[in-house]
Amino acid sequence: MSDHMTAAHVTATYVIETSLPLQQAAETLAGEQSTGTFVRVERESDDLRARFAAQVVDLEELPLTGDSALPGTVGDPAQRRRARMRLRFPLDNFGPSIPNLQAAVAGNLFEIKELAAVKLVDLDLPAAFGERYGGPRFGLAGTRERMGRPDGALIGTIVKPSIGLSPSDLAEVVGELAEAGVDFIKDDELQGNSPTAPLAERVAAVMPVLKRYADRTGRMPMYAFNITDDIHLLEQNHDLVVAAGGTCVMVCINMVGLAGLAHVRRFTQVPIHGHRAMFGAISRSPQVGFSFRAWQKLARLSGADHLHTNGISNKFYESDDEVLASIADVRTPLDGVGDTVPVLSSGQWGGLAHATRRAVGSSDLLVLAGGGIHGHPDGAAAGVESMRAAWASAERGETTAQALAASPELRRATERFGAVRD
């Protein structure tokens, strides 16, 4: 084993609540997730502990939130305290392996009954992970090249209705969206390889439409076909898309796991659109699970070229501040890997362009509008144009009033979606 690996550590940051003394709780967690059990055992020598035990780096007490304790918690609620704690794990314990890293930093610790709350909020990872996994193969530059959109926000949409369209109906929708000038179209996460619209039939219906458009215009919108499936089917699903001339595949990361995503990354010939469906199950509770900041690092390392972050004024639970922090996290460089494109979705429409652009400070974003395009009063083509006009205006530094004055499609969008956000 190299000296580099032997010297390296992973630092995991948690927020915990407990009725134990905070230092005792931290040491309990550290022992459970490295060398220890609930008692010292015969071969747990001082030398072994010095090399392999997780170490408490620091503890910072925080105010209590008043949230209920996790089920099964023990201890006097009146003694409960809350803290941010950092644990340092020797890389020798698991090596640069994401599945085994997860077992260490997010394994049984969520089940410790002395903890009234435990959430993994950040990970600091050594360069060995980037060296092993490689991160996104294509990133922003490869995505822009394949879309034929060298600058500006990337405007995309989701197939609507999400499921139920026949392949021929899907081809018709895709043709309309391509003619409207959209950059990107994706399958909904609910549309996988269903009996009524199998992946092979969707690919066979969609790709000729996109190729005809590209032959005429010199630019082909990117279509993200959802290849999510059992692990042994991922490569053949990918190959089916690529053989037909497709330029993107979509993977629902939590359905195949991070190891499944890394598996696709090894053979992919096109960008991977990383969907975070089911992420709320591991993140929504402030009491337990992962923060997006920690999880997105693992998803990016595993090969996601695009990664969903949600968008402002969304229909889900996250606040605008949380969404903007997620976008910033995905845009923050990660040691040893290239960039991943943040994907904004959920309740997006042209009226959010100026507020988003000002808050993020960049247009290196893939902005998806489902209802915001398909639900435009004048149809999908007008929906695309309203998005394009709004983002172009925001990129020029204009006011929302100027954007509205210049774009009838954006003005019409306000009749359906409400006032624009300044």
C-alpha cells in the first residue's frame, strides 16, 4: 500500500443530537463505525486503534431545534444537546471505494439508539477517489458541444405527459420541441422500459426525428433516454441508444446506486444525465440521512455529467436558499474531477430566469421546464421561446420589465404562471 494512501483520511461532518455527554456520543459513533463494538475486545490493541480507529476532530455545540427524536431513541430528553461534529476516518479502513466508504461514514450509525438525530452533512475526500473514479467524462464542455449550444443557459424540458404516450406520439412531441429550438429533452423518471413504450421502440421513434432536424439545421437537440434498469441491463440499454445516434443517457442514481452509476461511467460514450429521484427519502428529514452537499460529491465522482439540484420557486420542499446552496455545491470544484452541469427543474418557467441568473451568477446551467414549456398558453414552441428570451435578457443584464416588453411569449406565460420574479 502506498504511503500516499496510508497517510490519507476522509473527514465526515455530522449534526447530531443526544442525551449523552457530547464527547461520549461522538466517541460512540466513531467506535461503531471503525474498530469498536460496545465493549473493548481482546484484539483491539492500542496500536490497532491508533491506525484504524476513527478520530473525533472537533465538536461545536449548536442550539436545539425542538424537532422530535428519532424512533427508538433512549436517554432523558431534558439532557438532550445538539452539535456539529467532524470524524476523521483513515483511508486504510476502506480504500478509495465509494460503497465501502458509505459503509463507514453512513452505515449503522443511523441506528445508534443513543442518537436522537444524526445527519451526514459534508465529506472531505482525498484525491485517491478522483483518481479511481474519474468523475464526469463529458461535463459542461462535452454537453455544450453535443447540443450545439456554445454559450447561454441550456434550455430543456421533460416529456409530458410523463407516461402514457405511444412511441409515435412521443416522436410527434419531440418533433415539435426540436422545431421550437429546445436544447434538451428527457424521459421522465417514471418512463423506463415499460411494456407499452419499451426503450427500444422509443429510441427507434425519436432518433429519426432528431436526425432529420439535424440534417436540415446542423444542430441536434440532446435527448436523455432513461436507461435505468437492473445492473446487468444497463450496458445493453446504453449501447442501444448510442447505436441509434443518441447523445445522452439518463440514470436514476438512487435506483441503481452509486456503484451502478460508476459502472455506467466506465463504458459510456455519451453524457450521463444524473436524476436524483428518491433523494428526498435520504435527505428531507433534518434528523437523519445525507445532506445534498455530501451526496452530490459522491454522485459527481461516480460520473454524473448532469445532476439535478432543483430550482427556485419549486414545487417540492426545499427553500430557495437550499436550492441555491445545492447549485453552488455542484459548481464547486472537486479534487481530481471535471465539472458537472447543475440541472434546475420543478416548477421552472421563463419568469424565474432573472432571479436565478442573478443569484447563481452564471448561465452554465441546464434549466428544465416541463409545465413551464408544455403548459404555455400558446403551446410548447411559445414555451421554449419564452424561456429562451427570458434567459437571454437576464444574461444581457436587462430588467424583467425590459424582458417582458420585448417578448410576447414571456408576457403570455405570465397569464398562466403568474408574475415574473425580479
